[in-house]
Amino acid sequence: MVDENKVNKDLSKNVEGPKSTIMIDNKEYNLDSMTPQQQRIIAHLTDLTNKSDQMRFQLEQLEFAKDSFVVELKKLIKIESVLKEQD
């Protein structure tokens, strides 16, 4: 079984000039000796890993923004409530 996260990390760690390797199930493979189809699959795995990392990052931003809006709404409701009590 190919661990997508490990594939991406191994690709970035093991690139040494023209020879790059990848670890799959604790076995090292030379990318240059792989078929074009195998290299294409690795490219897909790398791209998908990058996209999922970007989505996690964007989700963090969205969650933070949402929480900020909730805080602001609560603050505005409290201010309105205080103002009504003063009337």
C-alpha cells in the first residue's frame, strides 16, 4: 500500500540531482527506473497531497474567520442589549 503523505515527503527528501527515489512499503525505488505510467501516478499522488494540504490550510482560515464573525456578532448583540437596558 502506498502512503500518499510518505510518498510526498520521501520525494522531497530524497531528490539528489538527477537521481530521485521514493519509499513504498519500506522499500526504496528509483524514479528514473519506473515506467512513465508509474511516474505519472507518483505525480498524481504528489499533486493530490499538495491539494489536500492546501485545503486543510484554507479550512483553518475559514474556521478562524467564522469564529471571528461569531465573536463579533456576540459583541454586537451584547452592545445592543446594554443600550436597550439604558433606555
